[in-house]
Amino acid sequence: SIDSGQAQTYLATFAQQRMWFLQHLAVSSTAYHMPMAIQLPMLLEQSLVFAVLNALVQKHDVLRTTFEFSGNELIAKVAPNSGDIAIDMQWQYAESITSQAVKSSIDEFIQKPFLLSEQVGHRYCAYHSDNETVFVAVFHHILVDGWSLDQLMKEFTADYQALIEGKPIAEAQVIPYQSYAEWQQREMSAGALDAHKAYWQAQLAEVPSVRLSADHGVAEKHPASMYNWSMPLKITQVVDRISTEHGVSRFTCFMAAFSLLVNKFTQETLLPIATPIAGREYAEWQQTVGLFVNTLVIRCDLTQNPTLADLLKLHNRTILSAFEHQALPFEQVVQACGQQQNIQRNPLFDLLLSYQASNGEKTQNDAEILSNRDAKCEFSVFVTETLSGIDCIFEYETAKFNDAFITAFAGYFEAVLCQFEQAEQRLSDVQLLSLESQLQLVEQTNGELIPEPKPILWHFNQQVNNAPSAIAIQLHGSSVSYAALNDRAKQLAVQLQHADVIEGDRVSVALAKQTDLVATLLSVLMVGATYVPLDLNYPAAHQ
């Protein structure tokens, strides 16, 4: 057991050691800051927010942790959980929480570096108007992973709601992250991971360094941008048909398509593509907040010019095998493969594909993950299942890719997924330019790919991505944001699918001027159908 009344020290986990190393290679980089924000149509009570944060910090030992070197070892120091704990929290009033001044202030707040040897790696700020609040939290990756952020958000929401209702915050015992760190050291000392080490040495031997761009320049910071793309419902249906027919997961389909696309751009046939995995192998770690996530490097082998059916099978076997050997921390894989860590590039990979399956839940106030401006690797694709479909985020180094290329890449990605329905064609037969008309490129000038003018739904999605909080509809004294309108349209699109509406169908729409009229028209376009507006003033026989 761990004495909660005294400060504790332990040898940092391998993942924490790597985070420390990477941060000190590029001291000014914010690549490993994990910011998130919640915009609420209400005022948060400052005293209750502090009470909730204090409870979370006392509950989760990693939120009370700083780091220092002792000899050649990184030591984690955990402050006791007794009494009030200093929390870095800023609280400010703003006439409009969506103003450019607030956005700039939040951006500056995110970019501020953490001094991990002197302060805990998390801080918070809130901006409120007379009736709205945006709450921002920034964590350093050395403390938490994406799973932990979800867990903290659930606990924050539940605890705040309890206090609002006059109830005490529920007490719950969780296994401290320190226990996981000590377990990891015991596993390494006992040689339990030797078999995994041998597997990765063989799997990643002679795998080349592959980058999507031709620019291999060196820089301390890697400014990044994100391109958000909501996958059309018809493409999601294609992926589901492919996965069912070939007995593979959605993730395997996306990995195969991504590797094929990289092959077309680079001509490389042996591709190391990384993917993050939760790293919580045991049920008792599910509610522990900390850095568990591990990185697996998938060896994508396209050397024999396989058919697309064979490519799916090969990727499926490789992915399942990699999952079986996930216990070895990525930091140990790097050492086993003789890779040197440096600021110029990630060891073993420069491309990443992340896939997040839906758990079927939707929180009342979903948090928006903010960009931290620095890329962790050259090009990443984040695929996320939602209740209404599949969303993709392309994160890329802005010094190496322009917006036109990323837009085109999303179109290529969609086209390649569709080509897997002709699974007997070989890799060399796949043509990237066989896109549907709205995704075709009409010219190439000065090395920049220029896309054809996009349909209205594409422009709507751009507005959702670029300004989700902006007002889309203002009617009868109420307003709806682009994000809310998009969510409603997606819900209606799913209902249309359940009603067997398919691409090319005509859907009659007879609604008065209201928010749902716009959402309905968008939902019809989302499923590839055509809407036929009916005038409610016409006689019923003419409708």
C-alpha cells in the first residue's frame, strides 16, 4: 500500500522518461501539451470548479507529480493528498467568449511551457460572459493520455453536477499510477518482456525511414495544422461492406488504405506506420489517470504487389500480431532496434494512423480537443467513430504540406477506400485519379494541387471545422451554432439511412421555416440523395 500522508517517489515509467527526454530536446515545443476546451451555455460557479479540481487532484496521484533527475534516473515525486493543493487556475470575464481576443488569450495560455521539475503539468482557465463559459484545461502528456482525459472529463462533469445538486462528491478508490510504474519495473526485471523484445527486433529489422514529403529538413519546432474531414455516410457504408466481406476490422481497412496511399506517393513498399494503443491490459487500470498509452509500429508490407484482398489479409495478420506483443513499451522497442533518439525525427516512424472506436456514449458537454500548434510527427491521420458517423483529422507539418495538398489527400483517401470493393485488382492497378467528379483535381500548377470547386455540403463542413461556435441560424430570438446544426443533420441522416434512403433517391421535404428545415436539407445531401421542397401553402393534392 502507498501512504497518502507523505510524499512518495518512484522511478518514472518508460513512457514518462521518453516524454521528459523529448521535451528537453525541444524545450520550447508544445507538441506534448494536451489542451481541451468546453463551451457551456451557462455560468460555472468558481468555488465549485475549484472544489472539483481539488478533489480530482487528491484522487489521482499523477496530478500531484513533479519530476527530477537523480543520477541517471528520472524520479517521479508525488505530493501527499492531504489538505488543499495549489491549482493553477485563471478566471476572467469577457463580453464575448468567441471574440478574437479570447481566442488569442487561450492560444497564449496553451503555448506557455511547463517546468516539470518545479510544477505539476496541468493548468486551467475559464472565460465567462454574462451567460456563457468556455473552460480550458491543458495537461502535459507526461501525466496523461487521451483515455485519461476522457476519464477526467467524466469525473469533472459528475462531481460538478453533484455539488450543484447539494450532494457530496462521491468517493471512489482508484489504483494510483505509482502502482503501475512499480509493476512495470518488476516485469522488466523478471525478464517477462524478453519474448516481446525479440518479436519487435525481427519485425522492424531493415524497415526504412519513410516520409510522405520530400522535405527532410531539421527543425526544433514543427508547426502543425489540422484539417477536419467528416467521412460521407456512403463511404462509411463502403468500409463496413469491405470489413464484413473480408472478415477484418474497420481499423484494418483504414490502415491498408493509408499504406496504399503512402506507397503511391513515395513508391516505398515497406512502410512503418505507427498507431497508438491504450496500453491498459488489465481491468483494474481502467479508471487510473496516467500515461499508459503505447505506440505500436505496424510493418506494412506491400512488396509483392498484392491484390487488395491479400493486402487486407496481410495487414490484418500483422496488426493482430502487433497487438499480441503490445506489452513492451515503445521506448524499449526503440532501444531493442538500436535506434538513437534525436530532435530531427521520431525513431522508427514519421507517419501515424490513430483509430478511436465509439463506446456508444455521448457526454452532455463534449470537450473540444484543441490544436497545440506543434506536430508530433510529419503526417498523422486520426480516425474517430462518433454516434453519427466517422470523423477524420489530418494533422501535418505546415512547412512541408500546403492546404491544397491536404484537401486533395482527403479526396484520394476516400477514393482508395472505395477501390477496395474491387478487391481482386492489384496494388499497381489502383489509380488515384479515379475520383468522383466533386473530388477530382482539375489542374496542377507550380507543384500545388488545385481542387475542383466543391458542392454546398463541402462548404458547410468547412464552416463547421473552421468556426464551429459561430452562429449558423438565427430565428425567432434563438440561435444555433454550426456545430449544433451539423450534429442535428447527422442524426437525421442516420434516420434516413434506417429508412433505406440511398444515394440518388429523392426525398420530399415539407417543413415550415425552422431550424429543422435546414438540418433536414443538409441530412438529405449527407446521404447522397436529392431533396424536393414542397410548399406548405399548396393544396394537399398538389404536394
